[in-house]
Amino acid sequence: MSIIHQIIAPKENADTSFLLRRQYFSNNQKVHKNAEILDLETSKTAIILDTPIEGFIEYLFEVGENVNVGDVVANIHNKKYKIKDNQRKKTNSSKNISVKALKIASQHNIDIETINKDFITSKDLIDNRETKDQKQINHQSYSYDERDFLKVVNIDGNRLLAKNMMCESSTTIPHSFVEFEFIANELIKKIEIASKENRSFITLLSLVISALSKSLQEMSIFNSYRQNDKIFKYKDINVGIVVKDNNSLSIPVLKAAHKLSPADIAKKLLSIRMDIARGTPNIRDFEGGTFTVSPLDHSSITKVIPIIHPRQAAVIAIPRIKEELFLNDEKEIIVQKKIILCMSFDHSYLDASLAEEFLIKIRDNITLISKNL
């Protein structure tokens, strides 16, 4: 057996991973030069990879699996090859099945003879419903008559990838939620005065991100993620900010955010937003996020429970400024403005006490930084 070429997931988009959507051939099938062999999709685009050389294809990932930038997704051989044990398992039947699919079949007592394919992947099992009971559940849940609906719309493209990411997060990360609010009248006034006097170009969001970044330095456990029984703490503090452009969302990342001033953050965010609006985003601005902020302060939303992004420990959403009437010591009625921080965190290794401490630290850092405005 001789591998004569490797197909590698390219680095030509704003994400660090792909979803393998489609394979055009089967393993060991002959492919011709320039033949399209698979589809990869990110949260922003879909690409088709082809082979620059003729040979026999060996796929290294299954449809539906995540692929990282730089991964070898397929090999091209100069002749037919023997599928390795870690790629294929032989069962008592005449069929071949991948290791992942065999595990699923064993767990759910699936009769693989009912699947009309010679080589079975995990996706084949999912598509064919996993058990008789599950078939009935799926029938009850998903069988429908299109005449009963105004329209049936498929989730695809970027929305499908986002859906898969959120479903992965909600099923693998045990979410807990805390909410923290603090009075911000003086802070908001300072920002408005500084902006009017052109002393510095800052926004409330840039100030919060600056304070958050410094808090992540001080409580690095929130700049981490859990995988199985290990916690991985990131070296860098890279804060992703959810940005809406028309009907799509993107998450540009501020690299080494703890080293940036609020003014630097505001300018960088403005520059990134302009690139997105022009349709010329820089790929490096969307890589390596370690914590995410979802700003909703310009919306009418007053509370939100955000979903943690995969390979992160927590996420903070910032809804609109809360305004309440308050009677001060002089018996005057004033409008009290409050910032609300809504945080979801991974409860498998973080707890509410730590979350409260972290949010208090953000508030204290906001106060400290604002003294220099």
C-alpha cells in the first residue's frame, strides 16, 4: 500500500473547525484527477475539496464528524488497500462496520443486517433509527403531512453548523446560570462625557470586555474548558464577541484582550465590524476564542440564558440597561441605571460561589478601570 497524496482541511475561512457534510465516494473506490471528493462546512461557508491526483480514496473521517484546520481528511492510494482494524470491524455478518458504528450498534442493540450497505458508519445507524422503540418515537415525533403546514424549511448551511454546535454544547456541558447586576449611573455618565469631549473612544461594551479580560487573568479557571476528566487552562485570553450583521451572526475574537485598553478594544471592534459589513473579514480575527460575550445592550431583551460555546467554561450575555425609579436620601426620584451580567457556566467543575466571585471581580475591575477615564 502506498499513499501518494493527502487531502488536508484548508485554512481559508473564519473558523478553526469544519463539519464533514458529504462524501462523494466510498472507501477504496477509484477517483479521477480533479474529482470532487467531499464537502466541508463552517459557520460561515461551505467548501468542496477535490483530488489533484488519480487513485483510490481512503476517508479518515465520517460524515457528521468535526474536522480541524490542518487535519488530513483523506488519503489517495496508488492501488486498492486493506482497510485497517481501526477503520473497519468485521462482525459475524457479511457487513463491514466502523468502530464508532459498531459501538453504537452494540449499545442500542441494532440489527445491522437491516441496513442496506456493505460498509456501515455511525451516520447510517442514526439515519436508520437506532432501535425499534426509537423508530416508533421518531415516527410519532417526525412524521407529518406537509399539507398541515404553511412551509417546511430545512436547517442547512451556517445555521446547521450553529445548531450542531449549540446541541453539542447543551448535551456535553452541564449548564448552570447566574445573574448579577450593579448600579452604573456614574459609569455611564463618565463614558458619555469622555465621548463628547473626545478624550477617548470607548463604549460600555469595550469597558466590560476590558474588565472581563483582567478578571480572566485573576481567575484563570474561567479561561479553560473540560474534556472528560481533565481541565485545560488556556495560555491566552482571547475574547469572542457575538456580532450581528443583517440576518447572520459571527464571532470575531479579540486576541490577548487583557493587554488592550478599553479604547483599543472599541477601535478594534469597530474595524472588525466594518470588515464584516464590507464582506472582507480577516480570517485571523475569528480564531482561537477562549471566552465569549454576547452583547444585547442595544436590544429590548432584559434577560437571557446564553449557551456555552464548545471548549469554553462560560459565556456572558449583556442585556439592555435596566432602569428603575429610586427615591434617594433627599427624597428625590431618580432613574437608577443597572448593568446586568447573565452568565452560564460549566457546572461539572465550576459552582455558583465561584461564578459570583468572578462576576463581582468583573464589576470591581470595571470600577477600577473607569477611574482613569
